Amino acid sequence: MSNTSQASNRILSMLDENSFVEIGALVTARATDFNMNPKEAPADGVVTGYGLINGKLVYVYSQDSSVLGGSIGEMHAMKIAKLYDLAMKTGAPVIGILDSCGMRLQESTDALNALGTIYQKQAMASGVIPQVAVVLGNCGGGLSVVAQMSDFVVMADKAKMFVNSPNAIEGNYEGKCDTAAAKFQDEAGNADIVCDEASIYENVRSLVSMLPSNNEDADCVEECTDDLNRVCTNIAGYGNDAVSIISMIADNSEYVELKANFAKCITTGFIKLNGATVGVVANTKGDNDSNILCANGCEKAAAFVEFCDAFEVPVLTLTSVKALKASECCEKRLAKAMAKLAYAFANASVAKVNVIYGDLFGSAVSVMNSKALGCDMTFAWDSAKVGMMDAKFASQIIADGKSVDEQKKVEDDYNALQNSIDSYARRGYVDTVIAADDTRKYVIGAFDMLFTKREDRPLKKHGAI
């Protein structure tokens, strides 16, 4: 193994014991401008190789900031590019451990071209093999693009990720707002998981264990040790706390949540159901303890659904939206964001199951994995409500100018005729109305039934929404 010990130790901490095999340990920089000495750059500042995570093949590269600052140069990038070539040939995930001062100044245009080479490899791998960026130190400038071109970003709480440093932003300085800090990037939606470095490796292992190895991997199933017919006792008691509801449904109550601190009105992540990986998108209580859908939530959910569809991961949605966020800032992007969400669900050809677990009103009925968008199976709790709007507000419009008693009569009629889950089911928009406690067994049964789903789509290069 190369003598870049910090980088190597990070890899060894993440992979199965004694499984790592290094590639290119003797590669070093070729540039000699500004009195650079190739012997001073062992492995050119990046350790590359392959190993196992819970028995699954993965390819890993790890930058070492103690060697030329972990800077990206010609040979540094060549090693990463070759690793991607191997990963594409064998259909296995790539994990990049990022810790670098950025571009290697002494190599100038060669370094810029090298960085572009990594981008190109990532673009070709997108949708074919999962890519995970693990940010453990500095990840600035063009390297931050490498992180964001990955499918998932796992970030240490003391790491830094930025395009421009905080002090380079007009009117700002690091003490005022550390825009490079993990907390800032987490809340901006640029990191999927943020934790301390001591627990980061286990988080990466949990995430990778949920992911298929590639877009044709049909073996991403493990033996289920949980009761398939387990009753989720008092699941309805969690109200609009979708994270707790998801955990109750999942095998062994294990839920790997992503972007937990961004767009809190939506939760996204992975669970196992009968041993198979399922992607989950759920409306939840958010910051205001009320299920209100915002633009960021739509975009967060849409991107996650697109990942699941690319890798043949079935999608489960838990839907409950009382209103769409009404603010000047959100209004600038909400329609476009809702369009992206509707497109993502409509375009996804994987198995799609929807559970309406609360009140669902307005346009959200249509965009949240509805039957009209191609949802395969829709269940609803017997306590759910679905309609154009809350009956109280609808009665004020329909019975405008009438007495309070007449408005109350219209409100009751509207609840019975338009907002009740039975009326929604009678129109064929719900397949089965279920007791909340039986949710787990119904969704497992639905995904088992949909296991062989095939769906043809119009011939086109790709959509443009």
C-alpha cells in the first residue's frame, strides 16, 4: 500500500476488513515546472483501488491533503478516471473521499483539463452506477462540482464545501456566515448526510448497502428477518410525523433518510421491504408542524424519484398535503418545481405505490404520485381525506352570502360527497381503503405483485422538463 497513510486509513475504516486492493500505488506526477519533484508526490496525492462493503464490490479513491495538498493534477485525475472505467466495466459503485486544496497551480491548464476528465467520467456513469462523494476535508472550487455530480454527498460536520470561499462573497466574511460549513451546505440541500467523522463510515456503509450495484442489478435483495404481516400498532397515532411512520413500515424499522435538514416538508430515503430496497418519498410536518408542500420539497422529491427510476428502485409515497406554500419567494419557483415533480412521477417506469395517510387537498392530489400520473397501486387509510380543498373553506365559497346554518350544511355535504375517502375510492382513484395498522403488509404485497412490472414508453432521447 502507498505511504499516503491518512487516505489509506480512511478507506480501510470504510471497507470490509482485509478487502481493499490498491491500484496505481506507484503513479506520481510528471510535471516538473516550478522545480516540482515527482518523488515528492507519492501516488500523486490520491489512493485508488477496490474492496467490499458488506460483501458488495465498490471502487474507492481517497485524496490525501498531506501530499501537495491533495491537489488535482494530470496523473491524480488519470487514476480516478481509470477507476471509473473499471467500475463501469464491472457495474459497481464509486466512492470518492474528497479532501483537497483544489487545482494544482503548477500544472495549470493540464490540471483544468484533468478536472474536466473526471466530470466526463461522472457524466457517463450517471444513471449506470451509483456515485457517492464523502467530504472529509476541504472540497472547494471545481472539486465541489465533483461532489455535486455524485448521486449522494456524505459530509463530515467539520468539513468544508464551496465554490467561492465565504470571504470572497461580497458583503460576507466567514465569521458572519460560513457558507462553506457543513451546516450551511446541509440546510441548502447540497449534502445528503452530515455527521461526525467517527460515524461517517458506518453511514456510508448503510447507504451503499441499500443501493443496487448498477442500473441492471436485480439482486439487491437480502433475506428478510422481519414479520411480513407485522401489524403497525397505533401507526396513526404519529399523525403527520412521516419519518416515524416510515420506520414502522420498514423491515426492522431501518430508514436511511437523505437531506433531512433541507425542505423538511418532504422526507426522502431508503428502506427495505421484504428484503428489497424501496425508495420512499413522504409529505411530513416540516418546520411549521403542518404538511405544506414547498418548491424546495418538490425539487428534492423529483430528484430522488429520478434516481430511483434510473436504478430500478421501486418508489413508495406517503401523501398528505394540506396546502401549497404561499410566499413571494416560493411563488417564483413553485409552479416549475411542481412540474418537475409531476414529470418525475409520470416518467418513472418503476413500480410505484402510494399510501394516502392524512388530509390531501388541492393540486398536490395530482402531483404526488397520483393514479393519473401512473401510480400502480393506491391505498388510503380509512381516516384520510382527499379533495379540492378543506370543506370549511369550500362551503364559504359555495354558500357565500347564506346563513351560518346553511354554510354548515354545505360543509357537511361537501365532506361526505367530495372529501371523504370513500367518495374518492368510488371514482376509482384508490384501489383499497385500509386500516392504518395494516399498512406494512399491504405495501409489501403490492410490491411483490409488481415485481415483474414492464412498461413501454415513447421513443425519445430524453425529456426536457
